[in-house]
Amino acid sequence: MSVANCSAFLEQLDQWMEGERSPAAVAHLRSCKACGNLIADLDSIRDTAPSLAATDPEPSERVWSALRAQLQDEGLIHAAHPGVSDILKRWLRGTFLVLPRPVLAGAYLAALIAVGFVLSGSNGLRNDSNLWMSRMQRSTQPLSASLETEEGAISSMADTNPVVTASLRKSLAAIDNDIALCEKSVREEPQNEFVRDYLYEAYQQKADLIAQVTEGDEGQ
Amino acid sequence: MARTRRTETGEVPEAVSIRLAQQGDAAAFERLYRLHSRRVYSLCLRMVGNTAEAEDLTQEAFLQLFRKIATFRGESAFSTWLHRLAVNVVLMKLRKKSGKETSLEQVTEPDEESGTPRRDFGAIDLRLSGSLDRVNLQRAVDQLPPGYKAAFILHDVQGYEHNEIAEMLGCSIGNSKSQLHKARMRLRDLLQEVVREKAREERRAAGGSED
Amino acid sequence: MSTSCNLSGSLSWKVAGVLVPGLLLLSALPASADKIQRHFKVDARPVVTVHNPNGTITVRAWTKSEVMLIATRATDQVEVDAEQSGNRVDINTRQVSDSASPESTRADYEISVPEDAELQIHDDSGGVNVSNVLGDMNVETIAADVDMADVAGYLTVKTVGGSFQCARCAGRLEVSSITGNFRLIDLRSTYVRAQTSEGNILFTGQFLPNSTYRLKNYNGVIEVRFSPEDSFDLSATSLKGKVHNEAKLVPPSHHHFLPRFGNGLFGSFNSGRAMVELSSFDGTINILKRN
């Protein structure tokens, strides 16, 4: 490669800065003050640049606070070993608190919080099957009522597409069936944590379904 | 490897924090935020030049990151992924502000596309030597178009390699090199203007005529 | 590969939209279907999002560095927006009128993408078919069935009532449904989590070493078919239902009933290199030899 003049040198300038230096370019640079100045300046710019990072400021603490609040609201973070109440909070934040339909969410929330309170009760409460049963039955009664209200709401929200509506109805009935079976089992075996887990997950699935329907409805 | 990059914060390796964050661990999210927030904020601040906006953009970039963290499988560096999101967020912001498309190809003067100086190279330029300091350089960087600015900050300031930058900017390695080269050339033009202005002031102070 | 460094919108295509006068003629469509084709140049690992309330979405990988969309819409009651923002292509179906019938708002998409594309798909009804794409995928449907073959990446599939079938999927798979059935065939995934409330789950194929398989339902049947060469630790419990097992477990695990676990089986088959957890509330679990 020959570098006969400044234009030819400039054509290779980016390679030069990347460290690719042909003998012809080196020879040109020795004899050309303009190109020498240019290279010296570009070197200075490159060498000065890292000093800008030395004064990089930290963002204010407001950023992390706002970020953390949003992550919590979206249900993305929880404590390292969540208890039932943490899971309930996360789940409720992740679904109902963002729902734009306060009436629907409110009815369901009230019942679920009651159930969540019972599920997350103290060990003493858990071990006292009579007390537990009593609390459980009290809390699931309003839940059953609110679920009926909710079914109507889902139906009215549903898509005009009959295939979609049928699928939602079928799935809603399936979850309600699961919930009914699990509630019955919990009443029969209040100490059985596996049964309680199934019940809890069934509630969560119902919550997810409502969230999904609502989001879809919002998006249209 | 970026020259200033850290891989760990305290005793917890980044990879562990990522895995815990993928499981929703709040402390892990915070560790990842503390580890990377300064560089992301600096990038945003230099790109938009406004602290309030830069903080909002930093928050948005991390939010997008954390929403998707479950899908992170370690194929590229975590910081590369994060910076890619940050650059996207910044460009979206700039696009909204300007009311038009903002891309990394955007340049202020079309004849700079080649990356070669416009002036007749027969004249000898002023050397920057004594006039180049951090403050002047920062002022000049502020005036760069977005694409040049991103490439310059990521490579020369933050120390990322071209292959990493290409991934962050969603372009080829050749494009990253080209953007950086154009950025340095443009900076030199801007800084020379500072040198000339300084010379004019000195002449005025000495009672000489202006050119 | 594109040489562009564009990161924000450079292409915008609105069919039958007022924003593109040149395409206005398309808004006066006859009642019959029309087909439109578009191409988007992309770089490595593009993101393709599709939101289609009603219709089939078929995504295939190809070797070109571009995304090709072939959209077939039933009538002019529905619009198709396809926009590119940098390395992201967003495809969206919009219903023009609220009163339009479902038949008239159907849009079917055939999409070709680079194999490393990341996909985000939402389809209420119709169907989603994806093959040979290796990027991460997130698919959500209500009634639409999802069929995947030879895909990889982090796969997240959520249906309300749609079924899910995956053949030769690799990577990580998480699928959930309420009434959908799952067929998981010859998977290459190292992590599989499948949960459906009232659906059946069929798993047939090798349990890979160092991999985890969690299959769960409330009712219905969970059936896994293993071969004599497989090696796995097994946990199979149905709180209220039955467990049928043809695997010879070590230590010998007899079909037993424990008050807390219901019907359960625990033990290792061969050297126990994979972890298989099958759980049901009221369903039947079958662990059968594969022919």
C-alpha cells in the first residue's frame, strides 16, 4: 500500500487508530505536519476520554426507591424466603392492584385477603384445627359470593368471539371446580399443607385468568 | 473487557445475583442495580444532558431489564445487555423529544458521512495540545449527534470493545468503528473551535484586531 | 446482515391506514380475503412481536437476515400494522369496527424470521405454529392451540384453554394452562415445567441427564412414557387420585397411601440422573414403559 498524499493517508485513518500501521503510512506521517497534528489530536482525545468516567456521578437515591416500588407493584421482587403473606401481597400487587376495575377487584380482594390472613396465620392457629376451620369457613363464605359476581363480570368482559368466550367460560368453571374441591379438602384436612397449596394455587390461577381477560380487554 | 468494569460487588458474584434475581430476590435486584447504575446513569446523562431526564431513563432501562431478567441466559455479558436496553431507551426518548426518528446513523452534516475532514488539508491545523482538558472535552461531547456520542462514550469513556458495542447498538462491528472514528473527528473540529475562540479572546485582551 | 445502526423506527407499514396514502386503496377491499407481503431487514437476534386476536400465526425460521410477513385478512374490517423499530418488528391486528363479526376480523399470518429471532406472540383464537426458531419465545393465547417443533431458547407458553404440543423442543420450557392438554414429545429441554388445571399431560421421550421435569395438574391424566435406558429420580403424588407405575424404583417403592401425600411414589430409576416430579390433586398419574 502506498500513501502518496494526505488524502490517501486519511483514507486509512481509522485503521491507523485501530493500530494497523502500514510502512507507507508511517513514512507519510514523518513527513507531513498536518497529518501528524491530526493524529496527535485524535490520540489526545482518546487518551483524555477515560478521565470523564472518573467524575461519573451516581444517580440519586430516588431512582432506586422508585424502581423498587415499581418492581414490587409489578410483582417482580419478593423477600428471599417469602411467607404466605408475601406471596399473597406479590400476587395481589401483580394482578389486582393494577386492574382498572375497582369494583371487581375490590370484591375479590376482600375475600382473598381474608383467606390469606387465615393461610398465613400463626403456627398456633394452624395447629388448632377447630379454630383454623372456623376461620377458614368464615373467610371462604364471602369468597364464594364474590366469585359469583366475578363470573358475571368476566362474561360481560369477554370477547365477542364465541370461541374465546366459550374457552373462558369453560376455564372459569374448571377453576371454580378446583377451588370447590380444594376448599372442601382444606375443611376436611386443615393441617395438610399440600392441600392448602393446591387451594392457594387455584386462587392464583383464577387471579391470573381475570388479569389476562382484563388486560386483553384493555388492549382492544 | 471494559477497562473499568467490575464483576463483583461485595462478596456476591454478579452471576449469583443474576440467578437470585431471576427467582425474584429483592436484595439481588438491588445488588445488580448498585453494580451497574452509575455507568448506565452516566451514559444516559451524557446522551441527554439533563439529570432529571437521565434519572428517569436509568429507571426505565433497569425496569425493562428486570422485567426480562428471567430470560437472561448469559449468552452475552449482563452489562452489554443492560447497556443495549439503556441505549434503546435513550434513543426512544430523543425521538420523542425531536418529534422525528433518531437513529445512530443520524449526523448533523451530511458530508461527514465519509468521516474525512471537510477542510483543505493543505492548511496546518492548530494543535489541541494545551487546550484539551476534561471540561472542554465534555462540552464537545455534549454537541455530538446521538450515534457518534453513544459510540464515543461506550468505547473511549467507558472502555467497551467494538464487539460489545456492536451488540449494544444493534449494529455491525464495522459500524461501531466507523461511528467512533467519525465521533473523534467531529470532536476534534469542535475542540479546535475552542482553541480558535481562545486565541481570539487573547488577541482581544491584548488589544489586537479580530480575524 | 444489515449494515445499518438504526435503533429506532425506520419502517412503518400500515395497511388500509390513513397514514400511508399510497395504500389507501386497500381499505376499500371486497369482502374476500386479501394477501399482503412485507419484508424487514434485521440484524442478529431480532425481536418479533405479534398480536393477533383471531387467526393463525405460523412462524418459521429461514436463513435470510430479514423478517418476512405474509398477512391474509378476511375483510377490510380488520387492519394489519407492521412496524420496525431498529431490530424489532411489531405486527399488530386491529379491528376497525366494534360490531364486526369474528369471521370478518380474522387475520392469518405467515412469518419467516432468522433462526435466532426472539418471539412474543399473543393470539386469542386461531392457532400458533412455530418451527425451527431458536430464540426465546413468549406465547400467550386464550383458545388458540400452540404447536412447536424443533425450537429452542427460553420458551414460555401460557394458554387458557388452548392445547400445547412441543416436539423436539430444547432449552427451557415453561407452559401453563387451565383446560388445555399438553403433548411433550422427544424434548431436548433441560428444564420443563408444565401445569394445567383440568388438562391431560403426555410426556414421551428420554429424560435427559441433569434435567428437571415438573408436571402438574388438578384433574385429568399425567402420563409419562420412559425407556429402560432412562435414568431419573421420581416423585409422583396424587392427593386424591391414582398413581400407576411400571418403573422399577430403587429403593423399592410400593404403591402406598400416606395421609399427607395421598397416593405417592418416590425412588430412583437406574442411577437417577434426571429429576421427575409428577403431581396431581385429583387426577391419575401413569408412569408407563415406552414401546
